[in-house]
Amino acid sequence: MNSIDAARQYFETAADQLGLSRAVRTLLLTPQREVKVQIAIPRDNGEIATFVGYRVQHDRSRGPMKGGLRYHPEVDGDEVTTLAQLMTWKTAVVDLPYGGAKGGIGVDPKSLSPAELERVTRCFIDQIHEMIGPNLDIPAPDMGTNAQVMAWAVNQYEKYHGFSPAVITGKPLELHGSAGREEATGRGVAIITRATCDALGRSLSGARVGVQGFGNVGLHTALFLAEMGARVTAVSDVTGGVWHPAGLDVAELSQWARQSGSVVGFAGASPLTNQELLTSDVDVLIPAALGGVLTPAIAGDVRAGIVIEAANAPTLPEADEVLHQRGVVVVPDILANAGGVTVSYFEWVQNLQQFRWDLTRIRAELERIMTRAFDEVWALAQSKQVSLRTAAYMIGIGRVAKATQLAGY
Ligand code: GLU
């Protein structure tokens, strides 16, 4: 099953609950626009390199379209289309005034020099600058991109359109970025984890947490959960993982990973593989890396009682069913990782108003939005006796359907 089919299945389950007609379903599923472009750059050695770039604008009924730019060798049109659709439901679940979009380039950013990465980014913006804009479509970081890439992107856009910081979010602070944007997705995941424990009457304090992925999202998730009193007992990255039953010192682990390039070999911890992390003896499992990691085979062996989806689309539908049958509570990506796009929204608002918010205000507003969204999803799941995923999709899809219907065709 590819990612399109998986997203489709979750959509159909929620659409059945909402009683949407086939015609409305087709309307909601069909992207507004899909663009595929060639990116050709000279490499530092003078040779020419070509890559394929995508921008998919899924839905704009609730506002300008919003979503990240992913640089990863496995990026393809299907994946970007799926992720664009997820952005539409995600912005709607947390009730931001946005639609959904996603972009990406099929490239391994680690295989490029900084100068090559800059040329790739500028060339991509050259190809798509007419279809993005502060009131149209607002890119942001995603896997393989960061604030520096956003700085090049906004600079290239401004060569055509003049000063427009609100066209891109996730920018460096020095270039109209926002306080708290980098930590936002992880902080949101931690807030949702705490809310889930509270709702289930379980204590987060002392709970054992396993985090797969130690990039921006995994790192900040682990840091904030440790701060909230959880024991982060297992962490992995692409090269492997480490665990310690008493809990890892996340700040020290982060320093070690920065120096050595990986969490592997962290002093005092035992090694474990990425696969072992998913089935390790923890209370809360947080996939925070690639999609599709929770397969039906693995789902039967997951020992955590709670799964918080910090990554986009980490759980395949059959695995979701297995987890549901086994009583494992799964908080879906479109709710759990919405903290990133929420602080992107704050950045955009600050850019439009040319008025800065401090970190205290950002954190308080993030907490308010994430908690309200969690409470709404939880309440609907209880009242309709459906999973949190179906409830989140019902709220997201329901809001988009309503806006589409009110506006007329
Ligand atoms: N890439 C992030 C996501 O998948 C953030 C998107 C944004 O800030 O627009 O939610």
C-alpha cells in the first residue's frame, strides 16, 4: 500500500462517519494544483546535476495554503500529494485559517555542499515563485530543510516580488523568523502527550518514553517530555539507538549526537536498533522520523500503551487497526505534530502585522491551541466511540467541507 492509499483509507473512514456523498469526497480529495519542475544546477566541480521538484496545493477553502518543503531522496509526486492533503486536515483540526500544501525535491541534502544546496533552493523558487505568496501558498521547513534553506527561499522570492517575509515561515530570527518556531513541533508533541496521559488518568511523571528520530522534532519532543518529568528511556536516529532503563539525559545526549553525528555510542547507555525501539518496553512510543514505520507485523509487538505520531504518516492503516484492537491509544499526526504549523501561523501573523511576539506569548498561545484541539478530538472520539484518528479526521474534513459548502462553487 502506498502513502496515497493509506491516507485515502483514513479519509474514507471519517467521511463515512460524516455521511459525505461521493461527489463531495471527490471534491475534497482532488488537489487544486500539482506542479512538477526540473531543477538543474552546476555542481561545485562544474558538472550539471538535475533533480525533480514538486509543489502540490491541495485545498484553499479555509485560507492560503500552507505546508513544508521536504528534501529527501524518496520524495515523489504521490508522497507530496498525500502530505499536502494531510496539511489540509491538520490546519483544520487546530483551526488555523489556512488550507494545505506541500512541496519537495527528490534529493539527499547531505550529498550537496552548502553552495549546491543554496543553488537548488534558488532554482526551485525560480520555478514556483508565481504560485506561492503570503496570501496564496506559504512554504515552511520539513524533513531535510531548515531555517537557512528558508532564508535562501525568501530571498529568492523577494528578488521578483519585493519585501515579503510572510511568504515563507520557519525563517531565521534575524530575517523575520519567530521565537519558538524551531522547538514548536516537539513542544506541541509534548503538550499532546501530557494531555493524552491526563485524559487516560495516567501519570506522565516517571512514564517511560521511546522516541524514534532525533532530528529537530525528536530532539525537542524528548527535551520537553524530560522537562515535564517523563523518563526518556530509548532514542534512535538513522544510524541506530540507545536505551537506559532509568532514563537518558536528553541534553547530554543531544550534545553527544551533535559532536559525534549520531546518538549511537552514548556513554552509559545500551545499544538498540531502530526496529527494537518500536517494540521496546515503554509506556509511550513516539515515532518522530519517517512515514510508514509502524507496519502490521510490528504493530502486534508494540508494547507501549500510547503512540503519539510526531512524524507524518508513520502508521499504515492495517497496523492502525491492529493497535486499535489491542487497545493501544494512537494520537494521529494531524493533531500530534500540528505545533509546527501553529507557530508558523504565529510567524506569518507577526510578519503581516510587523509586530513581534516574545517566546512567553508564543508558548502560551501554542499551549492554548493544542490543548483546545486535543479536547475537541478527545470529546468527539468519546461521543462517537471512534478512534482519535477518525475523530481528528472528522473534525478536519468536516471544517473543510463546511467552508466549501458555505462559499459555494
Ligand atoms: N512541515 C511541517 C508539517 O508537516 C510544518 C508546516 C508549516 O509550518 O507550514 O506540519
